[in-house]
Amino acid sequence: MTAIVEAPPITMFGPDFPFGYDRWLGHPDGLGAVPGDQHGTAVAVVGGGISGLVAAYELMRLGLRPVVFEAEQLGGRMRTATFPGHTGPVAELGAMRFPPSATTLFHYIDAVGLRTRPFPNPLAPATPHTLLDINGEQHVGRSSDDLPPVYQEVSDAWNKVLEEGADLAAMDAAIRHRDIPTIKALWNRLVPLLDDQSFYGFLSSTPAFASFRHREIFGQVGFGSGGWDTDFPNSMLEILRVVYTGADDGHTALIGGAQQLPLRLWRHQPGRMPFWPAGTSLSSLHPDGPRPAATRIARHRGWIRVETADGAGEFAAAVLTPQVRLLLSRIDTDERLFPTDVWTAIERTHYMGASKLFALVDRPFWGEPDERTGRPVMGMTLTDRSPRGVYLFDEGPDAPGVMCLSYTWNDDSLKAAVLPPAERLEVMLRHLRRIYPGVDIHNRIIAAPIAVTWETEPHFMGAFKGNLPGHYRYQRRLFTHFMQEKLPPEQRGVFLAGDDVSWTGGFAEGAVTTALNAVWGIMRHLGGRSPVTNPGPGDAYPGIAPIELPY
């Protein structure tokens, strides 16, 4: 009998820059080393989100002294909140679901000992009940097999256009097997064809989506985590990166909250390190906590000068991890730090908006049977009404439950942006009563609601990057900025990192991998290098560099 060989799992390997960051991290020979006379050198890390903390952690492991600047709280958009007067149940205001394909991110999740559980996405195996409330009609089910035939038609149409227009099966196999030549051949053909194509334009140009009804249902219900119509204006390349790498499938949640990852990484004590004694952590290097918000960044007599409200420091190098739009507004950034074409890319970066509203209820009542139907009284809900997505988090039958009563993007987010949490709650409950007329959510709520709108957050001004058609060239400039050999000396030593610098905005994997690019860049800037047995992203760059489109 011939043995069945299972394909390797899908990972976020490429397609733009197919470098194995997870294997680089896991190699026994380490990421590299800096010369001994550089040990203890201070490096500024502006921003204490997951990108900044990964960069700081790895710089510390190299024997450098990272100095972290943070305007608010460690974690960035990995922000977990507790309800007033209650401990235990949490609201995930930012990142809340992570694909197993994010193997570089999971290197750190595993390193700090966090546990995961399946995330209750629509129609996911871990979701006991999903309700679709679309165009005045309701459908319930546990899987797509329970839905009317038109939903299967939409799913089939999506699979058809991906295969015919984007070589899905071939790219899936290439990414699973880390077949770099095939990945590059497939992607380098698609980039010039699709950079100018919007997601909606791609769909509407195909015979499979000739029906407006199919396009409308697809936008409202989508695939994986729900509706994608707010992404319709974005470049089709953005969508393919998510689909190819399994980034929107099989999500897990971090038990205890996503912010546990950056907080534990802050306190984590690595094993043996050059220069630093046993027990050293980012926390011990910052006994008074991170430095306050950077207000100005400039070059001064060959050093990188970072100013705050209470002083200034000078550094041999710096990693800048805030969303790049802050370099144009809240942080007075010397224009001489970056080439003009990089500044243009920063100026053109497009951000998505996003809002969430959470309520704490006395118990997970949604699983109780409805006397009229025998089905659960509520389920995970996708709707074309104002809440758009309702997620339910069950901590056990005797514990309070958490309801994400609304998760919206872009225009839908703006509908609630000016409303304070209490008023936002009343608006969403009013809409939900029309979907669930017999369910009294209001009287179940036992704490003040928690809400966030990322485009109005003063140190973010947006949720995550979403490239528009024609933005590939800009994104390439941001991502490849860590390769600085061709820059004049006065523009070297400052490195951009974060998910908006990566090819996958909105995914923590991109925040982590660009942080590692910056670590490699700083290591080289200070005279170090990766071992020959474990080359880093910059060493591999000449053979796998993102395709460059004509200007």
C-alpha cells in the first residue's frame, strides 16, 4: 500500500519576500552577533507594540541596549481591556484572532508560554451557531452546508476566480513546500497584472461574479472571518496575500488576552546572552518603565536624537515602529532621515478604520434554547445592519460572558465614531432587537460597555494599512528600506518596522517579521552579521527581493 504523504502546513511564507523568518529564529546558531566593542550600545526603539518589543527583545539578545519609547501602554494594537469592577473576562480592542500560519508570531507565543483556543469565527467548527441576517432574510447553521444554495454558489465562484485568475492551487503548493522559484514566478507575473486592480474590480470583471447579487452576498458574508466589502476598494494584491497564506482561516485566540504576549515578552528573561547577565529582561533594563512618547526624531552630529517631553537621548541606531502616518503628525520627524521616495510612500500609506463595542453579561445566555425554534437564542451574527459582526465569548456556564456587539470597518466604523460608549451601546442594541426580537440583551449587561474606534485614537489614527490600487511601489519602498547599503551615510541607521511596513497590514506576523528585518539591519549597521549557517533576511535579499515595477 502506498503511504499518503500529507502536504506541509500553510504558512505566511511570502509571496512578496519568501524568507523563512520562523526558521531563522529557530536555528541553533542564532540570528547573529555584533562586535564586542558594540556590546551595550544604546538603540532607540520608538513604539512599544509587538513590533517594537520584538525588535527590542532581539536587540537585547545581541548584547545591545534597547531603549523603548511608548506613548500609552505596552502592546499597541494588542490591547486587552477589563470591564470596570470585574476581573477575568476581557475585551480585545485590537488584535484578537491569529492564524496558525503566523509561525513567526507563534515562535514568541510559545516562548512566553501562552496558550490558545479556537476563535469563534462565523461557521467555524468552534462556533456552535451562526446567524446570517442579510437583505432582510435570516439563515442559521453550523457550517456552510446548512445555508441556502446561493451561498454555495458564491463560495464556488470565489474558488473559481482564485484558481483561474490567481493560480491558487499552484501557489498554495509552492508556499506549503517553500518552493521559492515557483512562488517568485507566479507572484512576479501577477503583481504587474493586478497592482492597478481593485478587489471589487477583479470580482466584477469575472464571469463567475457577473451577478450583482453574488457580489453583494460575497461582500457581506465573505470568507473566513466574515464580510469583505469594506476591502472592495483595496488592491487585489492585498487580498491575495491573505488568501495564499491562510491568514484568514483557522484563527485562534490567546487565553488571557492578546496583550499578554507583549507584556510577557517585556518581562521574559532569555537564556544565555552576550554582555547581559542572567535574569536580564526588557523590564529590568527599564526599571522605571518605558520612556515617554517621542515628540521629535532627528540626526545630530552622527547620532539619532530622540526627544520627549522630559528630555532627549542620542543613539547609534533606531527602530521606528509607530504607524508611519504618525511620523507626519504627532512626531516631528526630520525629513533628512529618509530618502524622498520613502517619504512619498509614507505620505501615500492608506489606513483602514475599525470600531468595536463590547458588553459584559451575567452568563453566556446565547446558548440557551429558544422555546419557539429549539435553536440557541443567539449565535455569532453577520448582518448588513450597523453592528455588522457580533462575536460571543463563553468563559463557562457559571461565569460572565463577553459579547462583541459590533465589529465594523471603514464607513461602518465612522457611523459610530462620534458616539460615546453608552450611546453606541443603545444604537447597536436597537439594531440587534430587530434581528433577535425576543432577546433582552440590555438587562443581561452587568458592566459599563467598552468601545474603541482606532481612527480616533490619538496615537494610531487608523486600524491598519490597506493598500489601494497602484500602491505596490510605495509598499515596496517601505518594506525594503532595511536594505541600506546604497543609502548615503546620513540616511543610514534608522529602520522602519510594523505591520504597515510589511506586506500584510493588520496581521501581527507582519509586525514581527519587519521587526526582525530591522534587527538584521541594525546588526549590520553596527558591524555585525548573521552566521553563514543561518543567513538573515538581508543576506537572502538579492535572491528573493520583491519584484520592482517600472516607475
